[in-house]
Amino acid sequence: MTATDFQTETRTAAKTGHYRWTICGLLFFATTINYIDRQVIGILAPVLQKEIGWNQIDYGYIITAFTAAYAIGLLVVGRFIDKVGTKIGYAVSSVVWSFAAMGHALVNTVFGFGFARFMLGLGESGNFPAAIKGTAEWFPKKERALATGIFNSGANIGAVIAPLVVPWITLTWGWHEAFVFTGSLGFIWVALWLWLYEVPQQHKKVTKEELAYIESDPPEPQAEKIPWLMLLAHKQTWAFVIGKFLTDPVWWFYLYWLPLFLNQRYGLNLAQLGLPLIAIYTMTSIGSIGGGWLSGVFIKKGWSINKGRKVVMLICALLIVPIVFASVVSEWWAVFLIGLAAASHQGWSANLFTTASDMFPKRAVGSVVGLGGMAGAIGGMLIATAAGFILQFTGSYVILFVICGTVYLLALLIFHFLVPKLDPAVI
């Protein structure tokens, strides 16, 4: 595709209408709130460790409770969303996680926090299956990576907002109020979602031209309900699942242990954590959108979807490698290396997520993403428990950062071996 062709296609897409980007905005805000709620306990961990009295192993178990529920939820929620639809499924998930987030203010024991995190994990497990399904419903394949990168960047924006807001609320009123305020945001989003969302074929705001653009991909064959066992029979499912299992735990580690790492390695207190965390997660926003945008550019230039996705995933994997040195450098070098790795993870994640809709029909996307998310959460359980024991007995983050820096290349190698051409699954 020449530059002139690209410009012509861009103008044509603009003329069709743009309500699909309103939907993308809703997905972005939901993911932002999701990650604000998820991030609060990580920011407050140094404070809660002293006030509640837990150690690194206790903290690892609390995080494991969340990831265990997240894994269980993803096993069920993807199917639930495929059955009831994106609109209802997403709203139910948001209500559950918002109540659970606020419920943290009612507990003051390790067991209590473990239970609250478990309920939060059940609710939050619906976010990405619903968002990926919504993207598949509202965007043609050539725009999905960009749309996924945009809404997925909400994870980074949430992680930026949380260190801005949570320390101030905590230092002004207390940690209980921090959980109550952040948890209540989800109810505002639910009201907007129920008001503004509908499938494009039934939405009054969608023009005929925009609907034709959304449906411009070749039609998918109609099929009956697709059982899990049928999905597990396909190598495409295993490529996605293994990719998530190996790399999602790294993001879990960043989310929950970065504040503790900065506190223990460089002595930063609650008031001082904000700026480094904001710098890291601002970089991740750029990586999320940039990764999705870059593969879209390659594909619009005439590259195959397979080549476009995998080249970007390889670039991201290589940029993550230097994080192996993060625990042995000065504070702001560590912030830079972690930020670069986290940004590259989000670029990787945007493309990995999109491969689910590249390889599977829309009616199966929620289930496939649910299976992959479950695998990622199981990996998150393992790294949470392992990190607790490693840090309790060694006090060093070296082993953990070496894992973070090398696992993406292994994941890409396995992914490419299983789906060398990113062929659609024949169901």
C-alpha cells in the first residue's frame, strides 16, 4: 500500500462516522478504573505492612488470593459474556468489582484482605474478555490492534492516577477512605455504559456507512455454541494461552511489587512514591498505544497480519531484556529500565490480545481471551507466592528481574512455533 492509498483509506474511514471510537473511549475508562482499584493495595503496601503487620509471604498470599479468583473468574466470565452479551456482562462485572474494592475499607486482617482481594479478582476478571469482545464487535481487523492499544492503555493511566490520588487521600483522611473513593468510580462508569452501549447493528448513532466499515471483514461462518474442549483442540488456543501464562505474571509483579521495591531498595515513603510510579506508567501508556499503532501501520503498508503482529512483539521482547539490571542501578536508572520494560509489555500485550480476534470468530473471542487470562492469572499466582518467599528469605529482587527480562523471548518462540502463519482456527 502506497502513502497515497493509506491517506485515501484514512479519509474514507473518517467519512464513515466515528461512533466506534466513543465505544473505545468507554472501554478505555473501564480499564482505567479497573486498574485504579487493582493498584491501590500495591501503593498502600508499605503502610499496610506496618499497620496490619503482614510480612512478604503474607503479602504474597494476599495477592495470590486475587489472582486465584481472577483465574476462576476468567474460566467462567468469558463464557458468561459470550452468552449474555457485552453490554450486560461488562456491567455486571463492574458492579461486582466496585463493591469489592470498597469492601477493603471494612477489613483489618491478613485474612480479611485476602477475602476482599478474592472478590475483587472475581469481578475484575470480566474486564478484558468484555473489552476484547466489544472491540471485535465494533472494529474491523485493521483497526483492532489500535483500538486494543488505546483501551489497554487505560491500565497504565489507572496506574498513573492511583499514585497521584491514593497517597493524598491516605495522608489527608486515611487508607480506608482511599479504598472507598476509588471503588465508587465504577458505578459512575456503569451508568454511562448502560446508556451509551449497544451492538453496532442496533445502535441509533451508527450510520449505514460506519456499519458497513465495521463489517468490512469477510463474513464469518455461523456456528453453534463452541465448547471449551473444541477450543482446546486448536493450536491457536494454546499459542494464546501459553503466551498469556508466561508474560502476564510480569505485569502482575510490576503492579504489586514496584512500590515495595522502591520503598525497600531506595527508601521512598508514601509521599515520595508518586513521581517514580507516574513516570513508569506514563511510559507504559505510550508503549500500549504505540505497539497497537505500529502493527496497524505495518499491516496497512501491505504486511501480512502475521508478520505485522510478530515483528512488533519481537521488538517489544528485545526492549524488555535490559530490565535484568534494574535492581543493581541507581534509582532513576531503575525507573527508566522498568518503565521501558513495562511500556514494551503493554505493546506486546496489545498485539497478543489482538491475535485472539485474528485467529477466532467473534462468537469465540470472549471464551479464548478468558482461557488466556485464566492462564495468565495462574502464572500470576505462581509469581506472587514465589516472590513472597524469594524476598522474605533473600531480600533481593535480582532473580525476579531476570525472569521479567527473559520470558518474552521464550513466549514468542513458542507462539511462533505453534502458529507460524497465524492461521484462523477452523471451527
